[in-house]
Amino acid sequence: METLEDIKKAIMDDPQNQSYTERGIEPLFAAPKTARINIVGQAPGIKAQETRLYWNDKSGDRLREWMGVDYDTFYHSGYFAVIPMDFYFPGHGKSGDLPPRKGFAKKWHQPILELLPDLELTILIGQYAQKYYLHQKGTVKLTDTVYHYQDYLPEFFPLVHPSPRNQIWMAKNPWFTKTVIPDLKEYVQKIISR
């Protein structure tokens, strides 16, 4: 069986990641063997990549609030894996960051997940994670997936991205704050308090 260090080295040695490796940028993910909850987002933001700390921004603050966990629990308890669809910042696009690179998750997620025997829940943040893990085809709307989140439990919990840019979406979908967030907190608390 490969170790996490073996996998990390293979990721860095992959020609697909050469431009990052040459600049001394390591893949940004977390996979403690004790993890019970896996968080799959799009890719690290530029601040996360520069500070070498995933979810290290206002989106991360909001995500922790949604889950009902503090900074120390999120980063130091060993309960949380963070395995995004791409482990490197993909660059800036017209209306936000570029999407994760195609094929990246398919190549690297499974070997890492095999090292995490105690995972109970995978939180899928945004359309890229949801389409990949829920095997969605065509034009499935993120709002519909998140609205029907109970259909994917207990294995998956789909969420909208916690970015401050999603304030308008949240205002248009008050059910998210009233129903989804309280259920997410309850699921997370049950898992980490065992």
C-alpha cells in the first residue's frame, strides 16, 4: 500500500504539475488517517496556496460556521480531510477562479481515499465536486442538488460554495439557511462527538 508521502511525491513528480513543482508549490490537501469527514471543494484559492493552508479565507470562515466547528477543531482535530478537485490554484477567470483541471480528481482521489478507513461523510462543495462524486450528467442545477441534499445522505452532503459572492443566491434560497445549515451542523456534530 502506498503511503500519503508516496502519493504526494507522485503528484509532484507528475508532468501535469511540473509548472507548480518548479515554483516550489506543493499540492494542497489534508488526509489524516483519523479523518471522519472529507470536504471536497473546487481547488485552493490563491490565498490558501500562498499561505499553505486550505480554506484560509472568508469562505473557510463561513464553512466552519456552517459546520459548527471552530478553527482549532477544523485544522487540528484530525477529523477533517480536505481533498479538493484540484490541489493547486488554477488561476483567475472572468468571474472568479478557473475550474479545476479535468482528470485531476480521477487520477489522485482514490489512492488517497484508500488510506482513510474511517470516513463517514463527504461534503461536496460546488458543482464540480457534485458532478464528479454524484455521477451527474448534463445540466443538473446545483440549486436542485443542494435542495434535495437528503437524497444523498448519509454518504454525501452537497453544498453551495460558502463564498461571500453567494450572498445573492442565499437571499434567493432562504430554505438553505433554515434547513440545510442546521442539518449539516447536526450531522457534523454527531460524527465528531462519537
